[in-house]
Amino acid sequence: MPWKVESVVDARRAFINDWLQKRHEGTFEAICELHGISRQVGYKWVERFLDGGLANLVDRSRAPVHRPQTTSEQVVEALIALRKRFPHYGPRKIRATLQASQPGVHWPAPSTIGDLLKSRGLVTERKRRRRTPAFTQPLAAATEPNIVWSADYKGTFKVAGRWCHPLTITDNASRYLLCVQGVDGESEELAWPVFDRVFREYGLPWRIRTDNGSPFATRGLAGLSRLSVRWTRLGIVHERIEPGKPQQNGRHERMHRTLKAHVVRPAKSTAAEQQRAFDEFREHYNQERPHEAIGQKTPAAVYRPSSRPMPAEPPEPDYPDDFLVRRAYKNGAFFWNGQEFPLGSALRQEAIGVEPIDDGVHRLWFGHVYLGELREKRKGVNEFIGNRT
């Protein structure tokens, strides 16, 4: 009966109105109890409302959106053609791509597309493998672009008889592929020009997440390398994943798998051709390829450049007024009360902040990076406890 349908919808609207007015005054459970519904039902209607407003509170049809037996031949041909063009696209990505290019067509559900591809021999079954659970540690959440970038090298392979080391940089929130650059080695001298160019084009992130390998990190104080020292001077926090835990940078690793499948096997005949292949892949990955984790949008539709511009030169660290500032020597040594303490070559000629803590106790900092504690045990004899984590 129509009046029953209207009363149900009106009840849902009344619940939403109460939730909007009282959500900062009482608990969600109390609002649900007032309207005689469970929290699960309450969350369902709030989600519906946020997704489509009050008009989205009506009941939805439980009938299947699409029946496989009624799929038209034209739709099937389009699905198969796109799969053959991009063999690594799954059903969800195929559907999103076709919906974007032909929104007026009613495309089948991903499950139906998967069944269709299997029936045409376009899907190879893979053995399931046990996956390592994710490790939880205080890594920043990439809630919007430029909060966290990830960087790594995609292995090595030979191009025209020389080893190619593709340096890749991505934005974690949008999955935007900022850079794929083939370089001759994994050193600070070769990596910094790439980062410098990317920073000048897209601005600065707040954090960069990498593994513990060269040139990103060393076994020195606080894991600093010459490259991460430059990042620190730019106000960028260097996040290092736990050794042996690549899943902590899983988004970037997943991109590497796609990159390898598209442009690494087989390698091109010259370095110039290989770089063109990298550039073409990056264009396709950012502009054409929808990504499931961002609602089947393309990374280019989500990413926006940083509001923090790259300065002409990385500035000196800015320390509080109560800090003493001492510059490390060319060999990375730090002198205090006539005694030498090696800080490492990564900090050579850098400005070190000395924070007074107590009588005879100081903490050493490089920018926001804690280097260790300096203790004056007796006159002329000091002890330095370095941060080796």
C-alpha cells in the first residue's frame, strides 16, 4: 500500500533529521534507540543519505541489475576487445573504463564480465598463495594528495648491454605516478636530480616512504643518507618501512608489478626507447587506467599538485631560539668542549641543533631528526649516545 511506503520513508527522513541535529549532543546508539532501529540499520541509512541525499532513502529493487543470458553481442564484443587491448585489466577496471567512454550503455556487473572472459578463455587461473599479514606501525595515513609519496627502484635489467635502474615515485592517496626514470645506478648523485625535477614540477610532499636501501637510507645516525638529508632540509619526513616488510609500501609495490608486465618484459633495444616506453606507460597509468582503490577513477582525476613549492636551494634547518647551532666539519665530525664525535658523512658541513635538557645533558638534532644525546660526564670528558634506530 502506498501510504505504508511513504510512512517508512518519512521515518527514515525523521531519523536523518534527528541525526543531523543531535549527532554532536548524544551518542549514535541513543538516536537509533529513539527511532526503534539498530545501529547497523542506522549506519546503513546515514551512508545512503551521505551518498545521495534524502532521495536515496527509498527502498531499492532487489532484482538483478543484469542477467548474463541477455547480454547483447555488441556489449560482449566491446568487453572482449578491451580485454585483448589491455590483458592485465580485470572485470572491475574493464567495466569502469567502458562506463567512462560510453556512459549510455548498460554494462554487465563485474562478476558477469569475469564469467564471460573465462568462457572465452581470456582468464588464466592462478594458484592462491598465503599472504603475509600487514605490519602495523605509525606510518602516516595518506588521506589526501602529497601527504605521503613513495619511492623505490623497480629492480634492474639490461638495456643495450647496460644495467637500467628505474626510479619510481608515486603519490599514495591518488596513486598518481609522478615519475618513472631509468638511471644508471642507485646513488644519491643520480637520484637527487630526479627528485629535484619532480619537486619543481609538483611541489613538495610532507613525507616520503621508502625501504632501507641505498640511496634512501644508511646504517648511520638515524638512518640518514645524503639524499634524506636534503629531504630533511626541505621539511620532508623520511618514512622507512620495516626491513623485510615490503607490504608496508604495498601500493607502490603493486604499481611495480603492473609496470614490469607492461614495459620491462621484454626490454627495449636502446635506453631512449626504454625511457619512451616508461613515459607512455606513465601517461596511460595516470590518464586512462581506472584504479579500484580510488573508486575506479584515474589517478589524474584525483591528484593535484602540492601547495608547497620547491625553493631554489634546500634551506638550512630552522631551530628554536634556545638551541645552540654548531656546524659539522667536512668529515662529518662534531666538536663539543674540545672533544670530537663522528656523526657520519651524510651530515658533513650541516648545521646541527644542540638542545639543552639538563646540566651537562644535551640532545643533538638535524632539523626534525633526533641524532642522539650528549652527556658531559666530567670536565673534558663527554659521552655521545647516538640514535641508531
